[in-house]
Amino acid sequence: MPLQTTYPQFQPAGFPGMHMDMSEWDATTKTATAAIAFGAPVQRVAGGGCAPLTSGEYIGIATTRRITGATGDGFAQYDNVPVANEGKWGALADAAIAEGAAVNWNSTTGRWTTAAVAGAIYAVPGAEADTAATGAGSFFSVRLRRIPS
């Protein structure tokens, strides 16, 4: 029995964590110390690991080529995670976002936002909306230009 029995007329524009253009990119491999969603910003963890961004040092986002041992839309604890700190990547918006707007990460919703840093909203230095987002849950592209600390 096939896994997929219905097919949409048009393919989706992409998925979170997907590389969105043909420019060169580079990623470092880190070990997940907790579950991390595709396209989510991550922070450095001692011993070569990474975890979802909270109050630590932002080092990039969890990218994917859809090769992982996890099920669903993320990496499981102990998975190898490709972490990119530059380029154009697929993302989900927390609300409407204008093209070129600086974006932060809302860890409560697991989406990108233009809201000010406070509570569960964390700064992602050098991140901006490369394309506009139409509203909550909409797909858009985020461009990363990380400046090492």
C-alpha cells in the first residue's frame, strides 16, 4: 500500500530548514542535546553540541536535507544536526512580516517574528526576512548573516 494516495496540484514552496537558493553554503555538524525543529535557531552547548535557542550563544539554524533518524519535522536528541550561519533558508512566520524586516525567534510558537526580544522571544543577530510572510504559519525565506561573537 502506498504511503501517499493523494497528490496536490502544486508542490509547496519549501519547508522549514530548506536551503532556498543555489548559493553556496556551509554548515558545521553538531550533536543535538534536545529535540530541535528544522529551521530553528540553535545555541552552542559544551562538547560540540547544540540545543534550541534560549539564553545561550546563537550559532546558526538547524538545516535539513530530509536525512535524519527523527520522525516528523525535527531532529531528535543525539542526531547529527547541520548548523548553517549564513544563506537563505525556509521558515514559518508568527505573523505578517515585511520583506527586509529583522526577525527574532519565538520559542513558544517555534516560528520567526518581528516582535521585540522579551520572555520567550530571542534575538537572532543578522537574521532578516528575505521574502514577505502573509500571516501566522505562512512560509517565507529568512536570510542569515551571522557575525561571530
